Amino acid sequence: MKQFVGQNVKRKEDYRLLTGSGRFVADIRIENMVEAAILRSPYAHARIKNIDLSEAKHYKGVLDVIVAADLKGNVKPFTEFVEFTFPPQLEADIKPTIKKNPEPMLAEDKVTFVGQAVAIVLAEDRYVAEDALALIKVDYEPLPVVTDPYETIKEDALVIHPELGNNIQSHFEVKVGDIDHAFRQANHILKTRIKTPRVSGNPLETRGVIAEYQERNQQLEVWSSTQVPFMVRSYLSKLVGLVEGNIRVVAPDVGGGFGPKCAVYPEEIIIPYLAMKYKRPVKWIEDRLEHMQSTRHSRDQVHDVEVAFRNDGTIIGLKDQFLLDNGAHNSFALCCAYNSAAHLRGMYHIPNYEITGRIVLTNKTPNVPYRGAGRPEAVYVMDRIIYMVADKLNLDPVEVSMRNFVRPEQMPYETGIFYRDGANMVLENGDYVKSLQQAMKIAGYEEFRQHQEEARKNNKYIGIGFSSYIEGTGIGPFEGAAVKVDTTGHILVGVGSSPHGQSHETTLSQICADVFGVNPEQVSVRAGDTSLLPYGVGTFASRGAVTAGSAVHGASKQLKEKFLLIAGQMLGVSINDLEMYGGKVSLKNSPSKFVTLQEIAQAAKPGPRCKVPIGIEPGASATYYFVPPTVTFSSGFHVAVVEVDKETGFVGILRYIVVHDCGRVINPKIVDGQIQGGVAQGIGGALYEEIIYDKNGQLVTGTYMDYLIPTAMEVPEVEMGHQEYLSPHNPMGIKGVGEGGAISPPAAIANAVCDAMRPLKIEINSLPISPNKLRSLIEEAESAESVLN
Amino acid sequence: MNLEGEAKFSMEVNQLWDSLLDEEILKKVIPGCHELILNENGEYDVVLKLGVAAVKGEYVGKVKIEGVDKPNYYILHASGSGSPGHVVAKMHCRLFEMEGGSRLEWNCDAEIGGTIASVGNRVLGGVAKFLAGKFFKDIQKAVKSASLETPIDSAIKID
Amino acid sequence: MSNYTVKIKVNGKVIDKEIESRWLLSDFLRDKLGLTGTHVGCEHGVCGACTVLLNGEPVRSCLMLAVQADGLEVETVESLAEEDGTFHPIQQAFANNHALQCGFCTPGFLMSMKNFIETHPVLPTDEEIREAISGNLCRCTGYSNIIKAVKEAYALKC
Amino acid sequence: MKPPKFSYLRPNSLLEALNMLAEYGDDAKIMSGGQSLIPLLNMRLSTPGYIIDIGRVEELKGIREKEDAIVIGGMTRHVDVEKSALVQEKCPLLTEGIRWVGHNQIRSRGTIGGSIAHADPSAELPCMLTALRGEIVIVSSEEEMTLSPEEFFLSYLLTSLEPNQLIKEIRFPKIKKGSGYAFEEVARRHGDFALVEVAAVLELDYDGTIADAKIALGGANSVPFIPEATEEFLIGKLPDDSIIKEAATLQLDELDPEGDIHGSKEYRRYLSGVLLERALYKAVERAREGVIA
């Protein structure tokens, strides 16, 4: 029987996307629709003394202009934290301090970051709406601004939200072993500060919302470029006070998400409310300038880390105090910060560990998770440490790494801490030594070292660096799938997760097709629509294949069982004598006796001809919710080979290698595509991308001329190797793969650059590695060297 | 953005002081100055129509002089906003006598915000420097005093 | 003069329409003609998602007024496939090589590459292809499958 | 990000364009390729009352050969220059440097006159024009005049172009036989604005010494910078390693680039020296190879 899981099945999504017939939010047209434009704060911190709307409201073509006062009593403020971001069990486990500071829908009496929404214009088209924006007069009284995470935690710092008492929004600690003892036992202690800058996911499609309200049946339809339509529905229902069943939220084709679109935004609440209020469809499409300012950023951590190790490179203790600069608000509880704390030790066995995380507030755009969500930051810290320890002891970093790995015989490995879902954090399987060896073999490590020496003699600086990661993927709380067979025998799958490039239609149809023994062409997958099933979660945190894949698998199996029962009834045999294959159920012993899926589906219909055994609900459908016991750990190694132009400080990537384990591979081409794409974003984070604010909280990198997303000239082809350790936590053994590619590049590339410059012993503990920064480091090192000589 | 500079004038220090604070002269030399009206609070209401290349905008704002120690020192506060963005500037001006004329040392802290701040990073500094240089050159011209060969805009620094 | 009647040949069909002179070609195609395959990603001329062909050459339709196209010929992604739905070789090559994920940037790449392949009849090097697509940003694929697709498009055309 | 309202004017001849400029002057903005102007309109940083689109003025298009120069109409697009065999043959520096301008989609709309008029300090054309000691012909309804780059470029984005004038054509002197040329640039990503760039043309004598040197640096100052002392220093010398290295850093102290998030003032100044050295090496090598027949 041909299996489709594991095959390079061609994507079902491609036809519409290649012919321009895909449908993204901005493509939707509804009669009588008005367009919205949003006035955003030009100040990082200011009191709003007055807003004069008179001219704007009377501008030709304007329907109305809305400010915070218009929403009062009609739209409730945001709830404290995004659903699922902070399981009660974790709260009980680690007892953090965590203050609530939900963001207002529209700024009320003050603005706290540049880009915060202040007023909304509704007009006949976007051109007119923007004309009217220019006519709104806001009288701002600028207030002092704080943009630095260390400044903001000082006793005398100005407090952005006085009701919180200070700017430390959350605080938590995680401890394992006896850290003081470890530090006393160490031969060496190393201490450093390592930073990962603020970056932005920047999907090429900006955000956008369209809403239409039908008064005749109280139906509210919302189209949003979101990763989480069910969450948008639940918020809308709560905040606008609507019957949840009357709301349908659709995420149509979504042009990339990467995390920023897994938050629920003010516009997703206000635009539907305005569509109801004015009884006209309303469309809002964010432009790129708005996107840079107001779509949530990410990362922005500073770690003060201390490591205790022995002469042989064994790390025995790690202490870390870190700050996550979350901007003006935090609606994601401990999400990224706790991920960093839980993942910092990565695949290393470090028995004594103590980490303190503080989420602090500044006058910048709020942060949310972005591809990797706290792991790239942690991995950057850990893998810089491995290289620094190696440097200190004059050992090969590969050797230091090997010496500290969790060994295969220690699996399943209890990390001694809790995971973000509240469960014990256990690495279930994998062989890290073997994986690293595989990566280094592809890289030709030994040969490279020889080559490197010769190159150096010719003033050519090449270097090799690696990084490893583990990642808890496929987080719960659940995901749902509904499978049905229509009366033509075609299989329809609806899932609660909501793709934006992940190829759900293809991969999930492969899973379903294998269960039914049909070709994936006979299966249609729909997603991104709350009308498909009662509950859903969404696509983020490398959870799609694990959770939606398992849900589809479960629902398909349930329906298959039912179909076998019905077929048994139809053929008058026991189901043990039947098998399902090729769109039919036939007798194992005499395959010429069969009923087709179509016939079974017809026999499943209620009524006098129904063949569903008594006691079982008629119908040809099944719904299944997969509830993972906890996450499953993917892992991988990245190796970067770089050349540094010592004179200019420019870094070129010569080769990039990834060896990874994502458990069962559903579609190799799609998995490789996820890795390659993730690496491209990671290269962006390593060498190019940084959101920069000036000291007054003005966003300096407001365009693609200053926020540098890598082009085809900057991203090499990734050479890949695979390990396949099936996860025991779900029926197919899948582990998540979406984020892995983006986690390690900053560390691997920084290590490679340090390696290229090893004679100068430079340390790269902040990103991105801009040519200017690298040149300065080289200059400093050279002048220090000349002083020594 | 911090700008500082030095300008030399072939007029004596009291005349320089008067020129720098003369409404008519200011109106002529403030780049793009369209209106400059003293209001009842002792501040000037200003309207600037300023264009650098295609970036043109109308700015409405206020100018205030403080900390006056004639003819040695004063602080000029200026703020304005328009569609491209807003600016708040505080400029310390120190005047000195020197041989053959007078000298002005100035140091200006300017906060720029809005669209222009988030898209104009590459050229903002250079443009600000050019405008400051032009301002002092034009003062020199406006008082029609004998020319002094010291190039004045070469002495402007930006951080 | 703030309105203008334009005559533009779009995907082979002559369009005669009055338009406000400030309307961008990208918005004109999308909103006035319903050709929503041309996507708008940045509106400041960097991302390339809005690339269309103007008299056969790639241009950023967000950096052009619709009136500027008056009397000229525009081709959008909707013109690539044949009437019966058969892919253009470039589309086929993109599908074969998993050269798209979310698909938002894809129309811009296809249009840039149509011109590139037509004007560079000999199979270019990887580096040349990289340079040719460097005016189009893709945030999903990491480009390498796009480069493979461009190379395959050369093979498919033969 | 949508343009504000304006009146759109589209002259069909130079005369018509100049008359429109004379009439609407201050409140009008010339649009040639629009690749710098339209982003500003989209961001509403530019709000002209009138846009005069000179895209249909045929007299302003084309590449001609005169005795000692290649004359390019202001409305000629980058792509036309990039693909011109004449330019490649007589002034290959231009062919080399123009590939650094943005990307394909920009070069197929953007014009030579537009780039010169925009006067971006790191743009490639002003730098090459300055190195070649070219000329800019500007015209109004009243007069026509020819300016040197030093007269034309005033500062960041500022030129001596008056509101009633436009760029008619630009004259790029041909590169002489026995010369070598080079264009060196570094930008954060391919196609970005240059951090700094250098255009250089060196003419060698029969004995291998430098007969003439013409150099300009872009992005290193508010306008393209001619290192005159460096040029003088090079003339008459045999360009060996030590001479080139010395020449490359001779005038770095005089450079006054602006720092920004992509590179500090100091870094850009330093980088100018690195690129100048590389440009000189390459130009010398090409001169020795006799690439200009």
C-alpha cells in the first residue's frame, strides 16, 4: 500500500498562489465597503491634551473619525494575557511576580510608544482616509522617555504605567542543583554580558482586517491576516459582548506570520466593532510604515551570565540574570522569557543552574514571540559560552561541546525544571554526539582547519562556527480536526490551526490519505476558519504538524473505524474481515467484494437506508481533539563557514549546514523549505536586522531601507542532513520544525566570525554583526595586540 | 541629535547680539520662515515652509528666548510640527569678542520625531547641518557687514 | 487635472478608464481592475512584491502612477498561465521546486523572472540569478528553491 | 501610504515642460522616473501642487556621442545606459557603476537626470560624473547653462537647480586610451545605498607612470568629493604598492561623512581609504591591460 507520508507530494496551495488567484485579506472586495486609516502617535511618551477632529470629520468622503472616547462602554479593554500563554500550573510551580498591564484599544489620555493607535478615520477609500489623517490635530504634551532596559529598572526611573509601581512587569527564578557549590568547585569562572537586539518578523504581507456585519441574522464575519482566528473570535466575543456562535473569523491566504500575527491586536477588535456600528463593511490594511511601528517586535534580551567550569571544559554551573525589554506593554505573560530560561542550557548537561528573568517596560513597541520565541536568544548565550570556554582553555569548541552533551544513555533526560506548559521538562530522545559528528562531517571540519591555516597565511580570514539547539515544539493545549466524507466520496478535512505558508493543505492531506488508503488528491484540507469546527488554537510555536497533524490523524482513524463498521453492515461481515484501500472497503479474502467510500458515505446518511449500526450516530464525519501530554523536543546543529573581509568588516557566508531531528518527516521538501527559510531569517538576525530607537523613543528603522531583510545575495543554500528520532508523545512521532532554522544562525555565524578572527581573540556578544561593529572589534583587538607587543 | 558649531562675524559682539535677536533679520534667515509673530507670552509663533529637495512641509511652532545674559549668552527654544514630523530644539548660544569681530559658539540638542525621523535616518544629520550653516551664513548676509573669509559651516559637528 | 482618462493595455486588453492622477498603478490594477494578484508589500520600492511588466520590462507598480502607464502595456501575474489554466514554464518550475511558501511575494518574482529569462537566453550562473532576484524580498523560502526554479524554467522552455 | 492630491501635467515637448515650470515654478515638482519622488509622495513627505511628468519628452531621452563625451539626455533610463554598447565602449566606468544602482525594477524606471537632480550623497551617478569631470546642462524657459558637478551639487539632496529649471542632458567625458578605470562600492546589502563608493580613472604614460588621475568619492561628504591633492600626488609616479597605499589615505582627514545607523562617521572615513586603495589597484591593473582600446 503506497504511503504518502514521507513523500515529496507537490503542494496543493501552489496553483492559486502562482496564478494570482490566491485571496489575501487586502484582495477581498465587498460592496459599500469603507476603508480605515489610523493616526498613530509620533511621540514615544506624551500626554494627549486635546484632539480636534472637526476638520477631519468634515472632509469630503469621510464617514467618521473615531477616538478612544467613542469606544468607552462599547468595547472592553484587552484582557490581561493572551490565552494559553500562562498555564496556571506553571504559575503554581515557579510563583513568579507578574503584573497585568493590558494595552488600551486606542490611546486614551496618553501614548506610551511611537506607533500607538490614537484615532481611526473611515472614508470612501484609503487615499481619502489618509487625507483626513493629516487634518486631525492632536495636542501632545511630551513626557520624559525611557528606552534603555537598565535605565528603566533604576529606582528613580520614570514609571511608564504608574499603577504598576515600577517598570518591572514580571520577575521569576528557576533553580536546579547547588549553584554556589558548583562555583566553589570550579577551576575557572567566566562572566560576560550577551545581547540579542530587538528585531521584527516582518512578513511580506502586512496585517489587515475586514469586517462585515449582517443585521438580519446578527452574523459578524471577520477576515484577518492572523495566525490565530479562534483567538480573535474569542476576544471579539468577550470584548464587544457578542454571542461567540455569531462570529466567524477567517484567516484567508496569509502572507507570512512568523509570530507577530499570533497576537490579537486592537485593530482586530475595533474594525469589526465599527462595521457593526456603521452597518457598513470596513477594511483596514496596514501599510509598511505602520507595520514597522506598530506590529509587535521581538527578542531584545540582555543576559549577564556567569559560568563555572573545569580544566577539561566540563561546565558545572551556570548563573544568569537577564532582562527582556518588552516595550510599553506585555500581553504574553512569561512566554518568551520563560522559553529562554527553560532552553538556555540547551542540549548540555549542566546540573547546577540558576536563572533570573525580568520583563521590563520601556517606551517602545510591545514585543511578542517571533520565530524561535526566546530560544535564539538563549542559544546565542549558550553557544557563545561554549566558544568562550574553548578559547579560555585553548580547546576545540567541538570538544567542549561533546564533553557537555546530554548522552544518549541519559535519555529520557530529566532537566529538573518545568516546561512552559507546566509539565516536567524531559528531553525524550536523540543522539547529540552523532548529530554533531554528522554536521561536522558534511562541513569537512578536519580539512577545513588545514585550509584555514593556509588561507590565513594569504591574509584570507575564513572561519567555522557551530551552534546547537533543542526546542520544545508542538505545545498544547490542544488542536482539533474534523474529517468527513461527502456523498461523492471526497474527503474533507477542517483543522483549527491556521497556516501562512506551512503547507497544511498538502501535509495534512498526506496524513489523512494514508489512513484512508487514498490519494491525497481525494482529500481537501481547509483551515483558518472558525466555522470549520468548534475549537481551535492556531499555527505558531512549531506546533502545526505535531498538533494539527495528530488531530487529523486521530479524526481520520475514528472515521475510518466507523466506515469499516458501516461497510461490515453493508457487506454482512465482521470488520475484522475488511480492509480499506484505494477508496474502497473490501473483503480481505476476496477483494472483488467491496463497497466504495462513496457508497459508505451514502449509507451513513440518516434515514431508512441508513446502514450505520444501531447505537452509533449516523453521518460520515468525525471530530478529534489532540491534547499533547507535553511538548516534544526537536533538536539540531547549524554550522556556518564564513569569510571575513578584515579590511571592511564585511562577513560573507561561504557554506551553511544544518543537521536536525524533527521526528517523522511528512514531506521532505516542505521540511527542508522550512529550514532554509528559517535560516534566512536567522542570517538576518545575525548580520543585518535590528530595530533601532533613538534616545527619545523615535523608531529610526522605519523602512526597508534601514531595516535590512536579507536578499538572495545574502542567503546561501543550506546543506542539510537529517536525524529521525520519533517522538513518543504523539501517534506519528512528529516533532515541530517551523522555528528550528531560525534559532541557531546568530550563534553559529558569530562563532564562525570569532573563529575566523581567532588570532585576535575577538568576542562578538551583541548582534547584528554589522561591518562597522566588526571593524571596531578588529581595530580594538589589533591595538591591544600592538600594545602587548 | 546634537549639533554644535562655531560662526565668526565681522561685526562687534553687541551688533551680533542685536542681529541674532532682531525679528526682521530672524525672519529673513530662519530657513523657510514664513511668519514670525511675538505673542503675549513673550514667545514667537512661527510658520515655516521648509523644503529640502522634494521633502517639503509646513511647520507650525514656537520660538522662545531664555537665560538672557546680554551680550554673552542666551538659550533658544524652538519647537514645531508639521506633516513630515516634529522637532524640539534647545540651542545654547555663547557670544565672544574677537579680533576683527565676534564669534558665536552654539550647541543644539534637537529631538526629531514622526515620519521623517523613522524614514530619514540617512540624510537627516546632513540636512540639519546644511540648514544650520545656511542660517549663520544668511545672518552674515542679512547684516550686510564686510565679508569674513572664515568658512563657517565647516565648523559644525553632529553626534 | 486631478483626474485623468487613461488607456492602458492590461494583459492584452485595452482598458479605458478615468482615474485620479494620484492613484498608484498597483492600486489601479488591484482596486479598479480587480487584478489582485499584484501584491503590495512596502510601497517604498524595496520589496518587489508589486513587480509588473511595463512594455515588457519589470517595474515596481507601487512606484508608478497609473497615469504614467497611459498608452503603455502592462502585464501582471494573471497573464502568465494559458487560458486553459496550463502553467507558464516559470510557474511550473516554481511549483516543481517548492519555490513558494506563503505565496505573497511570488507574483513579483514571477514577473521579474519572466523578463530576466526572456532577456538572458543563455542559462545564467547562480550568482547572476541571485542578483536578478535581489530586487524581490522573500521572507519564507530563503531563496534557494527560487534559484532552482529559475534554472528549471530554462530547461522547461527548451 | 498613498500620495496626496496634486495636479498632474504631462508635457510632450521640452518647450511645453519649461513653460509649465515657468508657470507653476515653486509649487511644481518635476517627475522623471519617479523612483525617488514617489516613495516621498507615498509617505506624504512631499506635497507638491503640481507634478510635471517629463516621461514623454522625447528630446530629453537618448545617448549620443560627441567628440570627447557621451551625452545622455536627462530622461534617459538607467537600464538604457547599462545596456548601451556605446557607453560600454567609450565610458565603461558608467556601465560598471550603474549596475550598483538599486535593482532591475528601479533601473528600468529611474533616470540619469533624476538621479543627478536628487543629489543623494551616496548615489552612484553623481560620484561617477564628478570623477569623470562631466557637465550638467540645465535649462529653463529663459536660458540654458552648463555646470560642473562642483557648481551643481550643493549639499545633501540640494542642488543649484532653480524651481524653473530642469536637467536637459549630462555630459560624461570619454575615457581616454591607455586609461584604466574602477568603481568600488560597499553597501550593507546588495542594492542598498552605498556606505561609501569610489570612482577612479587613471591614465598611464608609456613608461608606466601615472599621466592623469581623476577620482571622486561618494558618501564621504555632503557632495561627491574630489581628492585633488591625491590626484596631484599620483601624477608622474609609478603606481607601486607603497604609492597606492600612501595615496589612498592622503586626504582621509578631509572627508566629512555623516554617520548613521549603518556606519559611523569614522568608519565611513576609514572605509573610503580602503575602497580608494582597491579602486586604484584595479584602475592601474586595467590601464596596464589596456582595456580601453
